Amino acid sequence: MSRVVTFGEIMLRLAPNGYYRFFQDDQLQATFGGGEANVAVSLANFGIDSVYVTKLPDHAIGQGAVDSLRRFGVDTSHIVRGGDRIGIYYLEKGASQRGSVCIYDRAHSAIQEASAGDFDWDEIFAGADWFHFTGITPALGDNLVNICLEACKAAKAKGIKISCDLNYRGKLWTREQAREAMTKLCEYVDVCISNEEDAKDVFGIEAAGSDITGGRLNTEGYKSVAKQLADRFGFEKVAITLRTSISANDNDWQGMLYDGENCCFSKQYHLHIVDRVGGGDSFGGGLIYALLNNYTSQDAIEFAVAASALKHSIEGDFNRVSVAEVAKLAGGDASGRVQR
């Protein structure tokens, strides 16, 4: 069985019920999620030996985050306990022409104040085949940039494949900070995952002829984006998700995988969204699974996009689907008919 290690911040998610606005009623739903944790859960659901690494406070809320991962079979034995608080994010789901709102309260979280000495990467990577992180983690501070760099160096020394989702978050750092840090980290990355905005925000690489806000994406332009990324950093593969946002509830969803020679595009799905948070992470989890299982480039991008399409139908950050369900959709059964 393949073994995948992911590293990042898991947060407490607080959200009003349904499509209520903040404090429209007096309840908030409490769940957990975070980029790399979401990938770890996806992979565990697919039967991969999935390891999640972070730092969490040693109190009931920190334990709740650990338990949320254990419930899916994620290996939490390398989670470091310490610090005073877990990061929080508040989510107000959008509807129709009203967009979703995400408010972070993650300053001074346990992982944000972690030090390099908290993590023994040689031990963590024992028996591992793959390491995954996102651009959100180094955005938490210079110490996290250095910890990610140490992790990448240790993984590379062991011949472990490394994937990174650029995941630019303007609320966490500037484009200039992101470019400086991610340029260093991407030297170690084998598989780069991006979306229609990240490559532009982080590296200034833009798809010609696209208007993201206006809902127009030029697929030919993204071939150029993928090739430029691969040429600059030597990536073996570049995956790009392509989202056309018709409204907060309705998106068209597609993906592209560049393997150094060919660009493969998936079929496009029209999504009626239940919860879009974690959609990109479920794409990453699907892609890692497919590549570990030696799928062709076309089959890999079909599996990743199908996994992500299904996630958009599920409440919460975590993607609660099986390989069989993803394969069914990737194979062409998108009817949504009742299974009896």
C-alpha cells in the first residue's frame, strides 16, 4: 500500500446553518478542515495509507481535530501536541449572486508558532512514497516557510515524490511574499497543482484571453500556463483546475493535466453546489491517488475532476466518497439517479 504524508494546518470551521448569514440565527455548526487535512481524508477514503502532520494544542478542541481525522483512518501519530490554540475560520455560504465569505481567526495558532525542532522528518517519512503540502502552510509565517523547506529537502533526499497546490490566499500574505517563498519551495516539487488564478497571483503567469470574473476561460491559454510553470521549475506534471462561476450555486468544472508532452483535458461538469470548500483539495487527493496507481494522464485528470465534482455535493471540508463512486462518475454516469 502506498503511503502519503501531508503537512499543514487543520482548523475549526464555524458556519451558520444552511445559507443563513452570520448571526441570522443563534447557531454555528462546528466541524474541522484545512487544505492538507482534506487531502489526507480523501486519500484514506481511497484506501491509501494516509499520514497527517501538524501541531495542535493539547486540549479538548485540539483532540476533537485529531479525532475527526482518526474517524476516517488517517494516521495521526506524528501530530505534535502543544501551543495554546487551534486556528478558526468562519464560513458563510453564498447563494445565487451572493458570494461565500471566509473570515480567518488563526493568528498565534499552535502550528503557526511551531518550530523546526517540532518535526523529525526522517522519522515521519519512513516508508513514505509521497509528500503533499499547499501554499497556505508557508503563508502562515517565515518559520513555516523554513519548516516546509526542511520537509521538502528531507523528502527529496529519500526519493519521495512531492506535490504542492499553490493555493494563494491574499488574506495571509502578499503576492511578493508568496512569490519569494514558493519559488524556493517549488524547486523540490514534482507535481504542481494550480487553478486559473494561482499561477498569476504567485508567479505572474497568466492565461491569455481569460476573464475569470466574467466567467470566460481560454483553455488554450492554460496550456501555455502549464508549460511555462513546468519549464521554469522542472515540474514533471502540472494540473490546473478550471472553474467557470455562473453563480455561487452553479459552476462549470473541468481540469487539465500537462505531463511534459501532452495536455489532457477532462470532461466538463455542471455543478449545483452544496459546499465548495475543499473542492480543490479533493481534486488534489484524486490526482495523487491516480498517479500513485499509474493511471494514464487522461484517466488521472478524469478521476481527479470527478472526485472534486462529487465533493461539491457534500457538506463540510472532507470528501466522503469511495474510489468506486469516483470511477463511476469518471466513467460517464453523471445521472444522479437513486441507487437501489
